[in-house]
Amino acid sequence: NNTRAWWKEAVFYQVYPRSFMDSNGDGVGDLRGLIGRLGYLSELGIDAVWLSPVYDSPNDDNGYDIRDYRKIMSEFGIMEDFDELLSELHRRGMRLLMDLVVNHTSDEHEWFREAVRDPEGNYGDYYIFRDRPNNWTSYFGGSAWRYIEERKEYALHLFSEKQIDLNWENVSVREDISDMVRWWLKKGVDGFRLDVINYISKPKGLPDGSEIIGKLMGYTGVEKYFFGPKLNDYLRELRRDAFEPYGAFTVGETPGVGIEMMKLLTAERRKELDMAFSFDHLENPGHSRFDEYRYDLNCYKSFITEYMEKYSPYCQMSLFYENHDNPRMISKVDGDGKLRWILGKLLAVMQLTLKGTPFIFQGQEIGMVNKGFRSMEEFRDVESFGKFEEFRKVQGEEKAFRRILAGSRDNARIPMQWSKEPNGGFTEGIPWIGTGDIEVCNAEDQMGDKDSLWSFYRDLISIRKDHPALVYGDIEVTNKDKKDIFTYFRKDDSETLFIECNLSREAIRRVGPVPSGRRLASNYDESNEDLRPYEASVWITREE
Ligand code: TEU
Ligand code: CA
């Protein structure tokens, strides 16, 4: 899997537009705000932007409930703003990935309105209707079925009640989606992140899920649809009809898919997806996002070592810790944040020197942490309210609130912290959601400080560009059985780099000699005979 491709060399940056930059003072981020910040992304060394959905939407799930695929959400601007954003990115040598949400549409989409108004018409079979629900539950709490009075039937919604699952069995659905994708690709978009794309093929008869698995996972039915019978056919068809003709890049969001299945979806010869996101590393085994616990980075080491050895030789791995659906990694690992900046640099070293394509989530590069929400009123996320209700019924208000505080997606969705100005320079209006710790964490202060986390990310990104061994080179993990030590070589025929990490918040004895050669980057000034808390260094030990 060492064929050259821009998306194997690129460092990606995910923008959650609602929280990135507001240009018109309504407290909501928008496209013109993003356009004004592209220089910031260039300075960081970003090659490609993954933009969360900007299509017309009632915002029940902040844009992941699409009402019109060919219209820009009015809060974000108009199509001319989008066209300017795209040409401004291209002018700077950057690429744009759109978010393709086609497992479901908003219930306000004309297809759904038609399916309800005229069940025998062209759109009557665009969604999944049944005369009675099965036991599948929604990710946002409650049943996955909504009763539609006009049809005297239930409609399937794996997510919110306003996000209705499309019927991919229907060839007209697939054709309309191909048309829409080509419409965006004709505009010059460089590719897509495909939202929960592994859920699109549901098994015949929609059999009940196992109650035992449901109890274990917290969601009932997922084992029936997370890798459905026609998933590969649909992906191959969509690639042939829409992506391939434009050479578009695709990365699938594939929750629950493991190494072997991910190979089926992303091996080059399969002609399905170019890459995929696996989420198994985001929580330690036995924990859910809504558990209050301290994340152990040794779990990340074993997850990523297995992927490096069993997956990376065949497919391109995606490397990420954060996105708009997960709490901030620094908060998960180090809770009280005493070692916040050192830990932030450790995470940066691993993400930018392991073998794969890095995806940095907005604010990760300045070490943003979870927001200490004080009450349910401060949350905005439909999932947080749904899960709070679910937890409250079983565990009471107090415990339910603490679990939402730990796992809410809103932890990642507070506004980007640009400066010490009011609202972190995000808006001159009232922000749609509360702001974070701008006094101690903002881009402006860090860009002016060569020892800041932001500068460390910028330096590592440029080291990655200067050393092809970090992109295409082989990886060899050493000390695999040593707790808290994570060391690996990256090598190609002209250079060898050695990366050495202490995954614990305590100092530990180094195993093996102090590395030789040049130290390219580190979160401590001088190297030492022991490894200090969260110490991480990048050495070049051979260069021809
Ligand atoms: O997220 C999908 C997603 O997170 C679930 O499939 C996940 O497995 C579940 O929450 C259990 O952890 C995507 C988007 O990233 C998210 O923002 C949307 O809310 C969701 O799909 C629906 O479009
Ligand atoms: Ca705005």
C-alpha cells in the first residue's frame, strides 16, 4: 500500500463551521468567518480541510439533518460564499472535503415530505417504513422508530426523530445521491467524509437486535446493520458512478468496524473507500464515552500498534483523537490538566509521526479542553438531552448530569479560542454555546510563543513534510510489552527516525540507550537518563 497519493501525504484539519468563526455577529460561525481564517490554517501547514455539513438544515443535529443537499444553510451564508471558500482554499494549495450525510435526511427534506404526502408516488419508497417497530434504539435515546400518522406506519431513524433513514435498496435513492455527489464534484470539491456510511445497508426483514449486545453496547440493533449485506455493492457503485470519474477522495466514518472489515472497505483493489475512521481507540475497553474515567494511553498504544502491524501494510490508516462527536483528548487523559501542554505535545508527536493520515480537529492544536458546563441548560446537543433522559430514569439527575458532562459532544463544540478578546474573538455577538478558557488558551498568544503547543504542531507538521520516512516509511514498534513506554522506528531507504514516548504522568526509567543522532522535536528541553511525565521526542538516527 505504498502507492503515492496526496491524501497519504496531507495533514487534514476538521472545521466544525458553527463554532469556528462568526463574521456577522449573530453568534454562529459561518463561511465568511472561515474564509477570513484560511491564513491561520496555511500558517499551521494544513493541506486539506474536512468541513462538517454546511447544507440547508433545520439544525436538529447541527447540520447532520439535511433538508436540501444543493443549498447552503442560511446561518452559514449563500452558495457564492461557498464558491469563494473553495477557490480561496485552492488558491492556497489546500483541498476541501465535504461531509456527505446520506444514511438519512431531515424529515423536512422534500423527499420525505413527498413520501408522507403520496405514499404511492415516486418518493413513497425512499425511506424505511414498517407497520410496527422492531427493538432497534436510536443513538440519541429511545426507540429508532417514529410513528407517521399520515401513513399509519413507523419510519426508521437511527439518530434523531428528525433524521429519517434512507432506503438504499431503492435504486432511485442511489441514483439521486450519485447525481448530488457529482453536482458537488463538478464544482471542484476534492472529496468527502462519508457520515456513518457503514450503516446504509439494512438486512431484509429488519430483524430484532440481541438484547444482550444491546445492553453491552448501549444501543440495540447495531450488530444487524453496521456492516449490512449490500454495503460493499453500494460503495462500489457510488465510487464507480460518482467519485471515480472525478478522482475524488473518500474517507468513511465507520463506527464499529474493526481491522478486518476495514480492510474490506479500504484496500485499494476493493475500489470502495480510500480510507476509514475507526473509533475503537477513543474509549478504553469496557468504557463508554459517558463514563467518568481517566483514559489510559497504554490502550491507545495497543490499539495503534495492532493497526500499524496488521492494517497499515495494506491500507492507509487515519490518525485522530478528536472530532465534533467526542470530548477533548487532553481532558480524557489528564483530567485536572496540570500537565496539559506537555501532554498536548505528546499527542501531537504520536499523531504526526505514526504511519497514516493525521486529522486534527479545530482547537486541538492549541490544547483546548472540555468545557465545565454547569447545568443541562448550557448544553445544545440533541444527543446530550436524549441520553440525559435515558440516564436520569435509571440513575437519577445528579449521576445523569455528571455522565453527560463527561461524554457530551458539546465539549468539542464550544467556539474556537482565537484571542483574549471577548468570546475568544469568535464572535462580537452572543455565542450560540458557552465559551472556554480563553485567558489561558488562545491561538493568538500561542502563535507568538515558539514554545507553545501551536508552534509545536506547526513545527511537527513541517518536520513531517521534510521527512518522507514519516509518510511512506515503514514502522517498527519496539518495547511492545513494556507498559508506559511507546517507541517506534520510521524508516525508508534514506533515513531512520526514532520516536520515544512516556505514556504515563509519572517519570519512568528509560529502557535501552539514550537515542543517538539529532533530536528534531521534544516536549522537554534536554534529553535525560529517565523519561519525564508524558515525555515525547523525535530523533533522526540515520540520514544518508
Ligand atoms: O456520527 C455517528 C456516530 O457517532 C454514531 O454512529 C456513534 O457510533 C454513536 O454515537 C455511538 O458512539 C455521525 C456524525 O459525526 C454525528 O455528528 C451525527 O450526529 C451522526 O452521524 C448522525 O448524522
Ligand atoms: Ca455568523
